[in-house]
Amino acid sequence: MNNNEVTLTSGVDQNNSYKSDMEQKKGVTVASKYQQGKTNRAPYGDRARANAKVTIPFLYPEDTYGDRGKIDQPHQSMGARGVLNIANKLGINLFPINTGFFKLEIDGLAMIVAEQGPEVKTQLDTALVKVEQQVHNMLETMSFRASMHEAFEQLIVAGNVLLYVSPAGIRVIHLENYTVQRDPMGNVSEIIIEEEVSPTVLPPNFLPKDLQEKDNYSKEKTCKIYTCVKYKDNKCMWYQEVKGKPVPNTYGMSPADCSPFIPLRWSQIESENYGRSFIEQWYGDLTALENLYQSILEASAMLSKVLFMVSPAGTTRPRTLVNAENGSVIQGSANDVTVLQAQGKLNDLSLANNTIDRIENRLSFAFLLNSAVQRPAERVTAEEIRYSSQELEASLGGLYSQLTQELQLPLVKRLVFILQKTNKVPDFPRGEDGESLIHPKPITGMEAIGRGDDRNKLLEFIDASRNALGPEVLTQYINMEEALRRLAASSSIDTTNLVKTPEQLQKEADDLAAANQKMQEQEMMGKMIQSPAAGKLADNFTKQGAPYGPQYQEGGEIPSDGENLQVPNLDASGLPATSR
């Protein structure tokens, strides 16, 4: 693979200020350290290959198979069904499709609310919801579900797997391609990855002189590249090496909790660098089931074979039977010919079948094949996810909680780190020392479903208040804008341009009042125009000349200042009272 797929180019330290922390002892290469770690890893690899033989062989094939080698398939499918079922259940529960698997909280939120007011909580929740949506969108663009399914299969069969998370996507590195060292507390101290790449992906000046020419690339089709990852002082540092020489521009660094390398293990064993697999716990039953199925298949093949026996003392010749066509007439005695029947073996097969049924029942329980932890539906509720998670937790011995801490939490932190480096997450306020005052805190596992609980509790409170006080009184005591924003935050919905601000509501109210006032004025003018008195008065102006004086006679001038303008008293007919 290309070395750029392993190296996070955005994390390269151009100053190489920490190279000294990565330097190996004189004469010690990363390749030699990998070989030492490979020896310690060998027992776990042997168990992984044995587990794959009785489940899905290509997940951890024999070294002799090669890329085009033939892989022996097991005689039963129970192991493969079990692995796929648990992998699917882990994917559905750890990364639900329609429900977020994490939420972000803020350290010191109570202090911030006390200093700036309760309305700031909703604003912060809204901002964090945007970050959550960006993380989920980023995961979907990575097609991470296919990678997670592959990782879960490796965990179930081999017990160990390594994830590399970069802006380009998520890579799954199998156990046979890396070694890991842990401290007594189980924390990772060093990881070494071995891969084969083409010399063409390496810097041209880095290659040996005989390989710098493109025409000579074919002399060495592949070469091994080693990625050395070290954890020190809450930092994760890495670089790559080929043939004992560091590859230029491959030095990288990130915070330890935001490392692009996430090593996973199924079960933790004290003082062991690697984990044990789930299949290892049920290897005895799977092996017995495999042997029984093989015996039954072989016995069934033998019993299905049709053989005729001819009495040696009889008159019927075997050659005559073999060469006879259908409907032929031959000489002989029917008593001389019998069909071989292995009746005694049927009882043995029945015993084997009964044993198989008992083993399959145990394995079905272990692999959750008979469990209905989740109904088949496009959308599942938070309660269903919670129930499914609890059953996985009980059936798999705390695995769910373990993966929330070793998989979900580092994954979320890594993705948030990438978004911050690419300026896709808004900057949080910082103190005088330059440190951020707001620290997003991923909440995973069972706690992540808490947003659904917050939503249900909020709806129940509003409904109870409405029933007790009435709709009119409810609006007097409940801030409906705040309630809407909290409801949206609990459902991970961005309220930007969705919920109106107080300024928008006030402007709309002012515009509505102005429109109503204008409408009232227009209605009053319309009524005046349509009244009988107004109509008759208009006729007097146009038809009867100038009842008000000579200045209104046809051709007369109208005083500009209106000094001689007299408004007479009108009677009910609309005519001046003095004109009668």
C-alpha cells in the first residue's frame, strides 16, 4: 500500500523537534524490533488461524495459502453464521443508523451557566449539535460501516485488530501485520506495522542508486515498509522506515487521546499485550461440531453408495449383471444377488445427529442466533437500542462497555481533532493563558442514549404542564423558544434558520401591527367614500357649480392660502343648510 495512506500528512512536524524521542538505539532498526515482537505474537496468531478454520478461514488464512492459494472450507456453517451475526449486532448497537452513538458535553457547564445565565446552555447545546452532525457526516463519507464490520469480524476470530483513522478514511490492519507493546496498566506504549509497498511510492532520492531509475523498478517488485508508533508524555509520535533508513517527511505527531492508531482487543488479560478472541471461548464446541459434521458427511457418502453382492456358489455371473442392459434377459437366480445394506451404521448416525443438535443449541445461545434483541425495522427507538445494548452487555461479558471506551471514545476524539485541524469546527473561547475554556467531552455507550431520555422527559413535562394549567396559562410560565431549542438539541437538530429568534418575532409583531393599522385606515376611508352624504357632497362640487362662493365658479381661481374657504353646515341631504 502507499505510505501516504499510513502517514497523516497534516500531522507532520516540519521542525522535527521530537525526532530524538523516536530514534532507535544504534544498530537497532524498526524491522529488527518487529521481528522480536513477531515472536511474542506467534501464539496469538496460531490461535487465530485455528479459530478461522472452524468459522471463516479467509479472515486469518495459513501462510502457505498465498494470494491465490486454495483455502479449505469447514464442513459446517454454524461458526460463520455466528461470527456474522455478532458482527452485525455490534455494528447496529455501537453505531446505530438513525440514532447518534455519542453526544458532546462541556466540562464546567454549571459554572458557565451560573456566570452567563441559563440561556447560554441552549446556545452551547446547539453549537455542540452542529459538531455532532459534522462528525456523523464525516463518518458516512468515509464508508466506515464496511470497515467497522471487517474490524468486528477480526475481533471475534483473532481477538485483535488495529484501526488507522485519517481524513481519507478508516483502514483495518490485521493482527499478522502489526505488533503492540503495553505497559503494566494495559496502555499502549509502542506499535509497529509491517507492510509491503511498491518502490514507486517512495521518494526517488531515497531509493538505492540501482533503483532510482524507473526502468529498474521491476527488479524489486515490493519492499517492506515499517511504521513505528510511540506513546510518550501524552503524545503519539510516528515515522516510517525502509531498509533501516527513515523515510523523509513521514514524522508525525498528535495528542495521545487523538491518535490515528486505535488498537482493539476482544478481552483483556493481565500482563498480556494482546487480547483473546470470542471464538477461543467456544473453540471446543466448534471443533467437535466440525468433526461430527465431517464424519456424518463421509458416512452418508459411503451409505449412499449402491453395491450388489453375488453369491460365489450361485449360478449368476457378476459379469453378466454388469454388462446387461435395461430389459435384457439373462440366466441366473435372483437369490444369488443381494444389495449391500449397512443398517448397523444408522444408529451411529442418529447418535451423532443428537450430539450435533445439543452443540448447535449451545452455540446458538452463545452467538445470539436465537435472540431477538431488536425488531427488524428501518427505524428503531432509543428504548430498543438500550435493550439491545443491555443484552449484548450481559451475553458478551462486558464487551459492549469495553468497546465504548476503547473504540467509540478514541474514534470520536480523533474525528473531532481532524475537524478542528481542518477548521470545520468553530473555535471555542479561550482564557488568558490561551487554553480553551470549553472542552468537548464525548459521552458514549449507554450514556449517549441520554439525549433521547432528555427529549422524552422534556415532552412529558410540557404535556403534564399543559394538562394541569391549560394552553393559555402554559405560555405564561414556559419559555416556548427555549423549550423548542432544547427539544431540537435533544434530537441533534440544528435550529439555525429553523427556530425564530426574539428579534425576528418582535419584528414580525411590529409589521403585523402596522399592517393592521393601515388596513383599518383603509376601511374607514372606504366607508366614508361609500356613504350617501359623501356622494351628494361630491355631486355638489361637480354638478351644481360653486355653492361656496365665486372662487369655485368654472374658470375661477382657488385661493392658494384658503383664506376665503368656508365649509358650510350640511344637512342630511348633503346640501348646505343656507342654500335652501
